[in-house]
Amino acid sequence: MNANFLTTPITYLKNVGPQRADTLRSELGINTYQDLLQLFPNRYLDKTQYYKINQLQASGADIQIVGKIIHIKTVEQKRGKRLVATFVDETGQMELVWFRAQKWIRENLKLNEPYVVFGRISRYGGTFSMAHPEMELLSSHQKSLKIAMQPIYPSTEKLSTRGITNRVVSNMVQQLLLESKGQFQESLSSEILEGLRLISKSEALLNIHFPKSQELLAKAQFRLKFEELFFVQLQLISKKLIRKQKIKGMPFNEVGDYFNIFFKEHLPFELTNAQKKVIKEIRKDLGSNAQMNRLLQGDVGSGKTIVALLCMLLALDNGFQACLMAPTEILATQHYNGLKELLGEMQVEIALLTGSTKKSIRREIHESLQNGDLKILVGTHALLEDVVQFKNLGLAIIDEQHRFGVAQRSKLWHKNEIPPHVLVMTATPIPRTLAMSLYGDLDISVIDELPPGRKPVKTVHRFDSNRLKVFHFIKDEIKKGRQVYVVYPLIKESEALDYKDLMDGYESIARDFPLPDYQISIVHGKMKPADKDYEMERFLKGETQIMVATTVIEVGVNVPNASVMIIESAERFGLSQLHQLRGRVGRGAEQSYCILMTSHKLSEDTKTRLETMVRTNDGFEIAEVDLKLRGPGDLMGTQQSGMLNLRIADIVKDNQILKTARHHALQLLKEDPSLQKENNQPIRLAYQRMMQNKTIWNYIS
Ligand code: ADP
Ligand code: MG
């Protein structure tokens, strides 16, 4: 087989002209032979199985039936005509329907001859029907019966209306396999193949498309899933190794006055064991010769800020600067104020840089940053601008990482000749197994313990019809001096509608909580940042008792006196978002409450989400449920991960295979880090090809 065979543009395949190629590209992302080969079937139809008409159910499954057409007629309808054939077997009758190509079909179909029809069953009234079935005369079907299982490929509306039916796709793949003579280059070593009893690449590709038996299909799936996960892990792990070996870090060997004085005189509370453990892990990284690249996971309120500060002080003790970047202006400001408060009387030059920092101050910051007077810079994306130049940035901390793209992170990284240590903090709990595969190139620390004395938030679910009771409850809490959040969903696709919901809600609250007894803040995405900040500020200072908002307040906002979180239309939020929102309360000494408001119409998934929220406050447990409900693709923080592009493996369902793949990748890199051994050449070549074609996602650069 020619080495370039797989990169051949799909137009060169027999029966694929420019037009079909275009549709394949836009609908399925298929550009080359390789792409088509990797269009794996969603499921398979057992071609040895034939249904009788009296066994039919409207299950939406693709099935095949043997029977005869006894009658054909054209039916006029409001828009256009349809062709309807009456199809019978010895058990009953059904309809075959065509909306297109009616003339051709009418002329070519034979009455009273046995056919095999294949397609999706639906039911209208009492009659079963199959629209645009694939048909074959039983006589030729019997001759061509080579495959026991028919692949069903992913399809789209457009594909089928343009005539690229499942049979067409399947023929294309067959053609491709024919041209390749069924020979594909092996990409795993014989050790791995034998050790795991995997079938060869060629055999796997043949059987994933046209399985010879159930058993071979299972083997093909296993082999291809393993291979896919193996190469992702290989990339993640080798990146990590390269970073550890080649990227010289700046060792922080000193523990000096900044750290010690703060620790002895300014630490406002005793650290939790989890905080101590995490600081120890980070200090070990910082003291080594390699660059740190660590993910710090800790549920909302677990106390990540103090950890960040202690690390920054270590940087300062070693003559370096540090920065802390947050995704929004509100958060950056809150971090800045929080750090200043923690530092108290201590002399540490710290500044805040955001989009709205005044020009004159901005200039001062740039200057003192460059000459090294400024030690800690807190801010938003504004830190990433080219004009922001550090004298010697030693540590970059990024809060709420899922809001930043990979490219943005690497921009920070490139601010120095030697990359700074990087600590990424996230409050989005990611189940461990998932984290391992998503962030396999980062080290991970977890704060798995809340500071003492926290009362878990009490969570309840209430229907909209109970709103009056809920309002009474709010009034009681406000009487006790507490503050209340009322949050509305914000979903991009229907922003206008959401805005209306929010404003309607605001008006109804304003009616029930009238001035001058009650003051209400409102914050939403359409406001100018300055107005938003003003409203936030009023709530923060306790000048308003109720904060009506969209999810802009989701992340990080800290108002300890707020003890009630009302989430409106809670059915429209994902689990991790609900959990994030709930994390806004329960920050003070008082008992806090989270009330999930919904309508009466709830799906099963929604019920599970609500029950989970009511049952537990544990972010990791919630993340596990979320993962099961939605799959990894929708989990926050995973959008930027290559794991989304997996073609056949599923990191949740195939977790066991993932572990095996990771184990083998680790083993391989330990024994043969640069893949020089003869036996590992197939792996090296395959890996190189994938990197060239960028079929493996580039993680953090
Ligand atoms: P998050 O992890 O959500 O960023 P923060 O760092 O904002 O959490 O901490 C939440 C609250 O808990 C803050 O008010 C902080 O002062 C307090 N806190 C953090 N660590 C401790 C501790 N060890 N003991 C008592 N309170 C703590
Ligand atoms: Mg925080």
C-alpha cells in the first residue's frame, strides 16, 4: 500500500465526485480516505435476522423484512405528492413511502416479486411504514449475502436528502477497503499486541466496518479503543516528561521573610490538613529544577486563596514576581481586596490591573512591573496584553481555569524566557479518573476538606406554585439580617427570552418586596461593567438585601452575609452550575439555604439532578452524577480537551481500557523514552503521523 494512500482526498474514491465530497466534508468532516476509514459505525444491523410484519414495533430501529409489493399508488397531499406501496408478507401488510424520485421508483419496482426491504420503521395511525427503504430483490440479496452484520453509519438530515444514504456510505467504505487490499500499517508493537491479545490493525479495521461475527466485532472495538486512548496518553505523558526534563524551572529554594512573617503573624486561621498537604505538594514542585504545571482542585469555599497567597510569597522570597489572573473584573477585584486584607500591615507591593484601570495608573503599573518594584499583580485578561512585561515572573496563578482558553494560558507562559511556574485553580470538581485523562500532562492537587465550622447548605426543591411560601421565608431571613440571591438562567441561544424572564422576575420581586423596607440589586449581562460593579458593591456592603441576577454571579463572588440562594427555573441548569451557584452561600457562620424553583413538568434527568443537589453538598459526588448523566463532553472544563475528539472510545464507559492504555503508555516511555527500539517503530511512526495530521489534540503548549 502506498504510504500516502490514507491522505488521499476523498474525491478520488470511486463514485465520490466533488459534490458528494463537499457534503461529506461539511456534514461529517471527512476530507481524506483516512477520515472515511475512521467514520466508525454507530451500531450494526444483524443481517441474518428478518422480521415479520406482525412482529413490528415503532421502535425506530432499522430492520429488514422479506415480502412483496402488491399495489402502488400516488397520493396527493397539501405539499407535493407521495408514492405509497402496499407491502405484504404472510403475516400482514404495511406501507413503503417515497417523497422523492417517485417516477424512477415507480418504473423500476416490480410487483409481486419477493424483495428484502431495509429501513427505519415508524407508525402512522394503525399502519406501520418505512420511508425511502433500501430495497433489493430477494434473489440478488441471497447471492450478495456476504456480511452478517450491516454497519449503520452516523448520518445527518442533509446527507440523506442528498442521497448519501447508509448504503452509499457503506459502499464507499467497502470500496476503500477494496483499494487498500485490506492492508493497513500496524501501529502497535508486537509486545503490546501479544501481551493484550489484540487483533491486528487491518483485521480491526475490516471488522469494525463489516464484522464477520459478534466476537470479532468486540475484538475490533477493543483494539481500536485501546489504540485511541493509548496514543492520547502517550502524548500527554511524554509532554509531561519533556516538561520535567527539558523545561528548566526556576527553583524556589528560599523560604524567607515574606513567607515566614506572613505565616507567623498574619495567618488568620489554622490551615486545614488538606491545605497543608497541597502546599507541601506545591512547594516540592517549586523547589525542584523543573517547571511546575499543577492543577489545584478544590470545591467552592475550600480555601484556595490562602494557598495561592502562600505560593506567591514563596516566589517573592526567591526574588521573583507573581501574578494572579481571574476571568472577570468582579473576581479579580475581589481577589485583590482579599489578598490586601490578608496581607494587612505587611509591606508587599501589589496592584490590580483590569480593563477599566485608568491610563495613568496603568502606566505606573507597567513601569513598576518592569523595574521589579511591583511584586504581585492581580487582574483579568488585561495581564495578557503585550505591554504588560514583568521583570522576572516566577509564578502565574490562574483562577477558574475553565474560563480561559489554552492559547491564553500559553500566552502567560511566554512572558518570560524561562516559563514561570503555573498553578491553575479550579472549583469545578472533575472526577479523578476523568481528570487523569483530561489533564494527564498536569499534576493534580486536591483540597478535599472544608474549613472547620461550616454548616452544610440546606437544599430544597420547590415548585413555582409555592412561590408565596418561599417569599415568606425570604422575608424572615431578611428580618434576621441576612441577604438573598435570586438567580435566573442565561442561555446564549435565547438571550432575549432570558432577559425577559429576568425582568419579569425582578418586577414581581419588587412588588412583593417594596421600598423602602427592601432594597434590591440587579445584575445582568446587558449592563455596563461599571453599573454591574456598582450594584455588586451595594450588595457587598449590605445596602441591598436582595440580589437579582443571571449567572454572572456564578463564579467566586464572596458575600458571607448572603445566606439564601434561590435558583429560578432550576431545571434549565446543569448540575455543576447548580453546585457552583449554591457555593455562593454557606460562606458565613449562619445556616444557609438553597432553594431550587421549578415548574411541574420535569424530565427524568432533571429529577435526578434536583435529587442529587438536595441529597449532597459534595462536589465530587455531584460531578460523578453529572458525568453519568451528560457524558464528559458537556462537563465544564472539558471543552478544550482533546478527549472530546475521541472517535470510538468513551472515557466514562471505557474507563478500564483507559487505565490499561495509560499503564502501557507509561511503561513504554519508561523503557524506551525516545521510541528507538526496533520493536517500537510502528508506534513511533504512527505517533509521528498523528502529530503531523494533528489528529491528536495539542494540549497546553
Ligand atoms: P475558594 O476555594 O472558593 O476560593 P476561599 O479561598 O475564598 O475559597 O475561602 C473561602 C472562605 O474560607 C474565606 O472566607 C476564607 O477566609 C475561609 N478560609 C479558608 N481557609 C480557612 C481555614 N483553614 N480555616 C478557616 N477559614 C478558612
Ligand atoms: Mg476562589
